[in-house]
Amino acid sequence: MTSILDQHEQASQVSQRPAQMSDQMTSSGYINMQLEDTTPLFSKQKMNFNPSDLITHVAVASDYLVLAMANGKLFRLDLKKPEQHEEIHYTKYVQPNTKLSQIFLDPLGYHLLMAFAAKNKDGNPELVYLHRNNSKLKSVTKSRNYEVTEVGWNYENNSTATTGPILLGTSQGHLLETEFEAENDKIFAASQQYWRQIFDIGQGKEKDSPITGIQFHRVSNTSKYFIFVTTPTRLYQFIGNAVITDGKTSLQSIFHVYLTRPETSFQEIPSSLKYSKLQFFFDKNNTPKTFAWLTEPGIFYGQLDPTSQQNSNSLFTQNDLINYPSDRNDAKEVPLSFVLTEFHALLMYSDRVKAVSLLNQELVYEDHYSEVHGKLKNIIKDPIRKTIFAVTEKTIFRYKVTREERNVWRIYSDKEQFDLAKEYCNNNPAFIDMINVKQAEMLFSKGEYEKCAKVYAETLSSFETVCLKFLQCEKYGALKVYLEKRLEDLDDDKTLISMIVIWMTELYLSELGSLRRDGKQDTQEYHHLQSDFEVFLLQPKVVKCMQLIKSVIYNLMSSHGDKQNLIKLTVINEDYENVVAQNIYTKSYGEALNMLQSLKKPELFYEFAPSLMAEVPQQTVNTLMSQGALLTPVKLLPAFLACENDEKHVTEIIRYLEFMLQNFNVREKAIHNYLLTLYVDHDPQLLMRYLTRQQSQDIASVNYDVHYALRLCREKNLTEACVHLSALLGLWETATELALGVSLALAKDVARKPDDEGLQRTLWLSVAEHVITKNQDLKEAMSLLEECQLIKIEDILPFFSDVVTIDHFRDPICQSLQEYNNQIEELKAEMEDATKSAEYVRQEIQSFRNRSVLVSAGDSCSLCALALLLRPFYLFPCSHRYHADCLRHHTQPLLPPARRNKLGELQRQLSVLSKIELDTVTSSGLPRRDQIKNEIDDIVAAECVFCGEYMIQSIDKPFIADEDWDRMMKEWE
């Protein structure tokens, strides 16, 4: 069964489209988008309900509807259960001469108050209470002196049995505090009822100040309450701390401070009307957010802010007077009632309902009612369910509000409240873009160019168009801000990123150059701009882009003459060669060297060393030496070879190479060969010193190519160097021959060097021959015999001429004869010793032939302890006895690998070969079997395993092997 709320008739309704914005908004950059929502803001539904008589009053709360009809009946309906409804005759519970003036329903929909006014002077006003679960009305005794015109309900009350403290307003301006309990009948008695007058709005000055509206609410998270009270011409505001006694809140204390004031804080709007109406709008948390007060000139509307009274006398901010819309005759009619939504006010007239925007006061909806339904009696809103009802004399209509915030962003944008506009555009990118464009245009028109640039960067406006706007007015700072913001938002558009980076670099360089030309390079402005430029260059996107366009940026900086930033940029890009190359090009060699020295990058030294060595060799070598082991000298050889071969360059090259050899022990042959070449060509003395320092008996231990060095020295006729090199190559005869051409001392030194005595003797004979045949120096020849013991007088006699007498050689000849005699005596002694030894050996052999050992039947194997005679055995002179197989098994692990393999092979042959093959006689005259056994005996029985070297070699081995340790330990346990 469908709800009666879904059964409606379509009435004549007109939805007004929002007026065109005053300023045409710039295109959002989105195409083919429907920016307008064509669904009506307000739509009306008729309830399927026919009252028994004309409706006079209505109240609704929490989906509970109460109607008062002209026939004196109350109609109560639960909108959730439309089939459950009832009618109550209320006239029998009230005094005669009264008429119903108002009905009031609490927010929970459980407590109903009915206010009755006197028809004439004989009647008294009355207030009647009715609970939702009761059908009997209860009269409030103390109310008969007061005509209640308004009720301020307690929105914090969650009880269905009691109303909690509430406020009542009367036609005389009195404020009353009371509370009703449904189950307590005594409370309605005059003596028991909690009923207190707490304030008089007119304070005795006004006799006719009916209270038309009351709202009171607690300030969040405090004990303070704020209260709004309205009359036809005034809006009163109260705030203060309530008193809690026995768990019940009393509002009377709030008014104490206002009793002593000469005038209570109020907002006055002149009006000739006898009525007004106060409405609050509550947010999703049921917290009052805005208020509206219907008066004759218009609706007084504002934002609620109870904390604002700390700085002023008002509890609200951003107030405004909403004018009523004009009719067709341009006449403004005052509505009879209204309800408040978040952004609109629905105004009720006798025959129509209009909706007005609270933000721009435009009419957005108008709905005319047919006379068939009777006149409109009231328009009300369910405070809990937020449902709106329009009540005529004969029918009830429900209004549905559909996305009333849809055009709020436009209105806020027109009012230049752009943050609020973005808040209400539901994150629609097209709307956000339009708002940003409008904000940017507004800022541009106000001259706030940098703020404008930041907003423009968030839009989809044409990049070229925005840039042109700033260029036309020469606002380069704002242009720079715009470009920087656009750069932050770009990800993959390499072309646009490159263009922005180049453009921003040009802007920075132009500004810096302008300040330098004006002599402001030491000002705070210049340093701040320079700092911004450096931060820009360090951005990850810029660093990445620089790898693609660095040549363009370098050319830009060079064209501006900004060497400082060019150097900094090369450091950021690790592109140092450009700065060094530029310094060399401008002949700033010192700066180039300083740059290389500070960077400490070897590859840059290798690249630029040729140019620097050619121009400033001394400074370059000093820089190279300062790098020490960081540089590899071999890689600098191309730079050295490219230099001119003059003294200035050669001296510096030699200085560097000697420095590296002495301090860092450089051993590359290329370096040593090159240094040796420089020595040969320019300084032979240094060459000899170098060769002496490098001299070694082993050719592999020298660091230069000896053959290459010897060839160079021969070409330059450096004989002494050739002597050293020939000796190093083992060309002793050649070295000696060359040394004799230099000096006798050098020749003697060469002759002493060989380790081979035969070779030494040959060399010394060469020296002696040279001394005797060419120098004819007999005294020197004799001294040679003393210096070298390897040559004798008889060796050099052939070199003397026949005319030399023997007198010159008497002493050497006698000495030589004496030595021969001594040698003969030594040989005789050695022969006698050899004869004695041979005789002793013969005797020992003879004794062994007659020696025997007795083996008894009780002898056992020294290894297995079994009877020896059971198997073949070995008997050693030391008396140790072993079975042949025991000895093989014990000896095999101790044998070297080769002999172990040999033993295994012999055993295999003995077991594999056939009997015929084993009986075959070998070349030794023995059968093959005997020969194999003899070889096995030679290996196995070479020595006793207990007395020979086997035992000595196994002295460090443990008695128990590792693999047997665990087993042995368990056995011992």
C-alpha cells in the first residue's frame, strides 16, 4: 500500500530560472557540458486527505500532524501510519466565550498546547495541554490570566512524558517559564503548577507588545543559553548561564542581568502589522545555523553566532533585510507566513507561495493555489524531518525541496565570495574552473596581479591568453608566478614544461641583470631574487628538464653575462666542462684551474689538461700535484705529449712525474718510459740517477722497458747508461766491453755482478786482457789477481808479451804453486777417508748376511695381535712383526697420493691378470707375479710403521678420529 504522501495532484507551478549573471563568466575550458540542472527546486504534492470541515490551524513535528477545524475538532495523524488517525472534540474541554488562536506542537510530536483567546470582555484566555497518547485535554489553571501567543520549545528534551523547561510568550509581552508532565495531573492545578513569569518585554512601557516568536538554545559545549524573542516590531536577544537544580534547568537566571539594564538589547524594524514570525534553520547536527524574522519591510535574515556577543551586543552576524518580491503591478505584498530553508524563504500569501533566494533576493519559484482548495491558512516546517507543508482551508500540500544549493555557487561567485562558491559547487570541476576564472578576473581588475596569477594557474584558461594579459600590462612578476604555478601542475607535457622553464629563466635573468645594471647587486632585493632563482633551479622538474635543454639555458645565461648563475647551474647539472671550457676560451686559466681543483673530478682534468698545459704549465702542474692519487698519470700522457718540447714544458712534466713516482710509487711502464725519454733527451745526469735508483738484478722488477731504454741510450751515445742497461739484460760481455771504454772501475763493478763464477771469471779475464794488452800496466794486472780469486797467474800469462821477464811474476807464481800443493794434500786425505768408509760398509754387509731372527709359534702381529704364523707376514730388524694384509691396510692411508695409487694399481693387476700372464717371465728374469709382489713389498715394507718416518709424521694426529669420537664416548659411558 502506497503512502498518501505519494498520491498527489499536479497544481499550477512556475519555477523561475536564475537570472543571468551580471558579468559573463569566462569559458571554463570544458566543452559540451550541461551546466544547468533542469529539475525544479520546489515541487508540490497534495495529500489524499479530506477534512470534515474547514481547517483553521495546523502543527507538525516528527511526522505527526495535528489539525484544528472550524467544527471544534482536532484531527491527529501519524504520517508514518496514515491509516491510524483520530478526531477529538476540543470545545467541550474549554470555557465558553473563547476561541482558538494558536496550536503548538513540540519537536518530538508528543506535547500539544492549544491557546484560546477571549471572544469578549466576559471571557478569559486559556491554555490547554494534550499528550499524544491521550485523548483528554487538560487545562492549565494559571494560564487564565495570560493569552499565550507563542511557545519556545526545549529542543534538548528527549522525553515523551515531559516537555522539559519551556518558555511561553503572551499578548502583553510577558515571558513565562513552565514545564508540563503528561502523567502528573497535579501539575495542572493552580497550587502545584510550576509557572513563573521571568521577564516583561515591554517592561511596563508597552501595553500592546504581543510576543510572536520564541527560540532558545544552548551554546555548544557550555552551560550558556541564548534566547531570541520577537514582537511585531522588535527582535530581542538574551544570553546567559542557566541554573541547574535537582537535574532540572531553569532559564530565569539568564534574565537577571537584563532586569537592571535600562533597555534590553533588541533590533527594531518599524511595522504596522500586528504579527511577525521567527524561524530558525538547523544544520544536520540539529544546531541552529541561521534565523529569519518576518516583518512588514521584509525578512530580517542573519547568521547565528552566539559567541559574537563577546565583542558586540548582537548574537548574529552578516544580517540583511530580504525584500519581498513584487507582483505584476510592482506592488509589494507582505506574506502571511513563511518557512526557512538553508538558502531560500518560502513566503505564503492568501492564494500563492513564493520562494525567494536568501543570497541574492531573487524570486526562484511561484505557486498559485486554486480557489477550489480555499485560502492558504499556514505554511509550516517539520523541525525534525525538515518536511514543508502548505495548508489551505480544505487541503494539505507537501513541498519537496530538490538540491536547493545547486545554484548557490553562482550567487556566491557573483558576490565575490569565492571560497563559499567552491564549497557549494559539489567539487564539479567545470564549476570550480568558472569560479576561479571569475576570481582571477576580479583580482586582475583590482591590480592584485600576483594573487590573480596564482588563481589563473588553477584554471583551464588558455595559456597563451593569460600570459598575454600579463605581458600587455608588463607585470612580469605576476607572469613569473603564473608560470611557476603551471609548472607545478604539469606532469608529462615535456614541450610545455621546457617552454616554461626557458621563459622563467629568461625572466629571472632579465630581472637580475636589470638590478646589476642599476648597481643593486648588493641589495636585499637582489639577494632575495637570486635566492628564488636558485630554489627554482633546484626543483626536481626543472632539474630533469635541464638535461634536455641545458644548451639553450647556457646560451641564455651567457647572453646575459651571468657567469655566477651559469657556474651554479653547471654544478646542479653536474655539467662542469662547460664552465671550464668557457674560462679557457676567455683565457681565464686560473679560474679554470680553481674550478677543476674544487670539483675534484678526474675526467675533467684529463679533458682539459692539454689546453692548460700548453698555456700555463707551471700552474697546471701545481694543480695536478695537489690532486695526488686522485689522478692517474697514464691518462695525462696525451696532455704531456701534446705540449711543445721546450725546456719550460719539459721541466714541469718531469717535476710532476718525479713527484708521482716518489710519493705514490707509480709503476706503469708507460710513465717510466716517458720519463726516461725526457731524461735521455734533456738531462743525462738525471737519467743516471734514475737508472741507479731503478737498478735491479731481475729485469721483471724494473718499471721501464729495458730494451727501449737501451735503444734510446745507444742513439744518444750514452755509454754509461748503456753499461747499466746491458748488464740488466744479462749482456755481461757487452756491458764489460762498454764499461772498459768508460772506466776500469766501472768494468770491475760489472764483472763482480754475475752470480755465475764461470761468467765472473770470463769477465775478469776480459778486464785483465784489456789492462795487459792495451794499457801495458803490469802493476794493475797483478792487483786484479788480488781483487778476484777466480783468476790465477797462469790464466793471465798468455796475455803478456814475450819480452816480459819472469821476475815480474815470481810472487804470484810461487803463491799459485803453493795453492796447488795444498789442493793435492786435501785430495789425498779425502781418498783415505773414502777407502775407510768402503771397508766399513763391506763389513756391515757381511754381518747382515749371517744374521737371523727366530720366530716362534706364539708370536703375534703387532697390529691385530693375532698369531703371526696364520698369514703371510713381514719381519723388520727392529723386531716388529706384521701380517702382510694388516700392514697394507695400515700403511695405505699414510702413503703419498702417487704411491697410494701405485699400490692400488699393483693390487688390481695381481687380482685381475690371469695365471698365464702372471707366470710370464719379464725382462728382469722374474715371473710377472714375483715382480709385482716385489714392488708391493717395496711400497708397503719400506719402513716400520712404528719406528720409521710414518710414526713421526702422524705425531700430531689424535688417538681417536673425529668420526669415532661419538661412538667411543657412548662406549665409555
